[in-house]
Amino acid sequence: MTTLTIVHNGTSLQISGTYCRGYGDSHDEPGQDACFEVERITDSGVDVTHLHDMDEISDLALDAYLADAAFEAGQAADLKRDEVLA
């Protein structure tokens, strides 16, 4: 389980859930887009899951997850380049 922090309508929310990587279609199965399955939404430690549109929060969490992953990949590439140049 992963926990992310997003800002939604001016409020900082902690989103707990699981990232599911998408895959392309095949002859046997249709493809599936990547998604973030939200399990819980908290605001200052209080569970507010029932107050939010899960599809909207899931989309925002997926965007945040992918942005974090891209940032980490960029940092790893920078470190590797620095090691080669050193």
C-alpha cells in the first residue's frame, strides 16, 4: 500500500491505496489503463473517504503517483550520470 498527499479543493489529503500498472490488449484480453485503487482518504488523520468522489480522487492520486515516479527516475538518472562523470 502506498500513501500519497494531494491537494484537493484547497485541502491537503492523504490517499492510501495501490497503484495498478496498465497493460495493452492482446488476442485474449482487452487492455487496461493504469489506475490507483483508493482504499482510504484522510484529512488530518480523520477518515473522510465517504465525503469524496472516488473516481476524481483516484485520478488525482494516479497523477501524483506518476509524477513522483517520474521525479524519482529523473533523480536516479542524475545520480548515475554523476557517477559516470566522476
